[in-house]
Amino acid sequence: PAGMRGDHALIIPFTTSGHFIPLLDLTRHLVLRGLTVTVVATSDTLPLLSPLISDHPSSIKALVLPLCLEATSGWNDLTSCTRTAIRDLGTLHGPIRDWIAGHHSPPSVIISDMFAGWAHRLAQEVGIKSILFSPSGAMALSVIFSLWRDMPRPPPADKEDTAFAFPEIPNQPEYPWWQLSGLFRAHREGDPVSEFIKEAFLANSQSWGVVVNSFNELEGAYIDHLMKMVGHGRVWAVGPLLPVEPIVSSGQRGGISSILVEDLVSWLDSCGDRTVLYVCFGSQARLAEEQTAALASALEKSEVNFVWVVREDQPTKVALESFEDRVAGRGLVIRGWAPQLPILNHPAVGAFLTHCGWNSIMEALVAGVPMLAWPMGADQFVNATLIADQLKVARRVSEGASAIPDSDKLARAIREFIDWEDCPERVRADVMRRAAADTMGHGGSSSENFDKMVKHAHV
Ligand code: UDP
């Protein structure tokens, strides 16, 4: 192993699934390289961490701190919930500093989630290194760094579609204001939560190191760009980081799955190869009733097989009334948490209708499944640029958290995607699948970057 026994890293995760899941895999990799890892947990996240601790009881510890999260889900105002959760997590600064000060073998490095940027100052206070963990890809992180550095102002009301360009970033992406990060758009000068978040994001770009859930073969140009932006080479792409086995099957967070994994798998087994569309919009998004109705109608008209994950707290009464009877035999609606990774890796699954969350994209690439893209918020518009316009492993079908897709058009897009065995997106997704497998293997770039990171963090 590249690390030395006894090296100790402290991990500070953000609590939502999309942030927590990849950090668990990062933890696992660090332990496999000989490190001891303490992971900050709350009563909410401890159940996710516990299986990993049971597997590595002497190398992983939980530092459970009381944290009263006012709200981490809530589909009506995700941005304000996220702002509150970021601020709440910041209250751990003092308790963590005290813990480090009193520890007999304190950590030599803090690895903190993008939403815990205050941790870099904490690391300075106690004289240790800090590494930013980005659950977003390198392209999205480049956009985020630029936004908080340049602080562009919103356009006037009559010019809302004005594009904001990022000329320094490779391929010069541009987005209308409404597609920029919601956290950034919610910034109000002088407001304490806003200023706290801004300071934390600026601290992220000044961290000692940066680790990204991506890989060089996927986002090499953006990783190079990040190195230029931060002014040093300690930017490590170590992905794909994936859900570790226990989370896959335990049905945590977002509600217990309404279907047993074995039943789901045997249903998929009964479907032909690549005949099933998997539909899931991650852990945070909630569709409104009209959107659910439009999607249901598209799935019905498409006549393809599908597995559709519907969050439990989403309004569906009218939209899904008798829907499941009408599609019985060829369509499965899962209420609650779905075992996404096994679904994507099942040979019956031929395409993925996704909100373009970064973890979902990584998981689809690992499985070689082409995507239909419906970006809704956060970094998802940037991610859609990468997968649909640049890598061309996805096709765009809808855009925006409140969009109501045209069900005829969507049905046609779904149908064509599933029916066309050699569609170019599928062929390219298969190339990415092989690259993703190689990068984590012996001598692969992500595997080597992991070794480098561990070695650097030790010196
Ligand atoms: N996920 C899952 N089952 C679900 C919904 C989500 O396993 O029903 C997992 C998914 O595999 C991914 C994560 O939750 O690892 C969602 O992260 P992503 O970045 O795709 O989206 P977010 O939830 O952050 O919007």
C-alpha cells in the first residue's frame, strides 16, 4: 500500500446521498491503501457508514456529532433546504477542532465535501492539510469555481435568456442564468448564510489538494484546467467512486424500496437484453403531478419495458391512477429507494432516463448504458453538456425542474433509443464502460492518482 500504517485522515461529508455515497467509496479506497479514517457522521448518516465500519473495524471510526438538520429534503425549495443544511453542518467547526486537539493520534489531513468549505480554515487552524472532495465532475467544478470567483450579476428581467459564458473553461460552455447553480443564484450580499456559503466556496478553491470523482479519460481537459485554476498539480481524479455494496442492498434513505431486490432482478431476468428503460431522477428531485402525468403518458405510449423510480413523497395520486394496471407486465414502478447500481448493470437495461446527477452518470458509464438527459438543477446542466453535447453518450429530452415534456415526443425518443441496438450513443457508452473499468484497475490512471494522493498527503 502507498500509505503508511498509522496515517490518519478525517473525512467531513455532506449528508445527502449524492455527496455521502461517493465519499464512502473514497473511505474504502483509503483504508485499502493502509490509512486509518475517521468519518464525521450524524444520527442520520451513521446507518450508511456502519456496514463499512463492520468490514474494517480497526481502520474506520465514526465521529458522531449531534447535528440538528432543519431539512435536507423537501421538493418545493431544494435550494433553501440545501443552504440551511450547509449552514447547519458549519456548526461542527468548533466540535471537530476540539476533537482534533484532544486526540492522541490526530489526523494529518482533512478531506471535506464541497459543501463543507469551512473545513479548510479549520485545517489551517490546527496546522494540517486539507483536501476538497468534489462529488461533482471536473467540468462542473470548474464552472463552480469561476462563478464564486467572478460573482456575475443576474441579467435584467427582459434579458433572462442572456447566456453566461465561461471562456477560460475548455470548450467555452455557456448557460442562461436560470441554469447556473441554484446555491450561487440564491446569494444575497450581506446576508449571513450567503456570506458563509461564499466564503466556504472560495476556501474550497484554495485548499491544499482537490480530489474529484471523475477520471482522466473522461474529463482530462477539465482536470488540467482545474490545475491551472488552483495553481498547482494536486488535483486528483480518482473515480468512478460508486455505491459500496451495503448501501446498494440496504434500502436506506429516500425510503425503503417498495420491491425486494430479488423480485426486481427476476423481473429483469424475464426481459430481453437491452429492452428496459430505467427512469430515476436521483435522491433530491421531486416531480410535480403534471410532470409525473406527462412521463407516465410517454412511458405508456412508448410501449417499451421500464423500471421507474418514484419518490415516496411525490404527488402521484391522479397521475398514476390505474397506470400500473395499464402497463402491467412491462412496466415496474418502484416507490422509494431503488438499488440503482444493480439495475443499471443488469443486461436487460438498455437506456437510462436521468436528471444528470453526477453519480448517476458515473454509474451509467460504468454499466455502459446510454442516457436520455433531463437536467433539472444544481450541476446537472453542465453535466448534460458533457454527456450529450461533448461525449455524445446521451440525448437531450427535456430541460429544467419545472419542464413538462411533450409525451408524444418523449415516447418517440424512448422508443427509438431502446429499439436501435447500435445507436451511436450506445456504442460510445460501451467505449466509456471499458475506460471506466481500466482506470480503476492496476496501472489505471485513477488507481495511480489514488496512490499519489495518499503519498502526497502523508509527506
Ligand atoms: N440512488 C439510488 N436509488 C434511488 C435514487 C438514487 O441508489 O432510488 C443513488 C444513485 O445510485 C446515486 C445517488 O443515489 O448514487 C444519487 O446521486 P446523483 O448524483 O445521481 O443525484 P442527486 O441525488 O445528488 O441529485
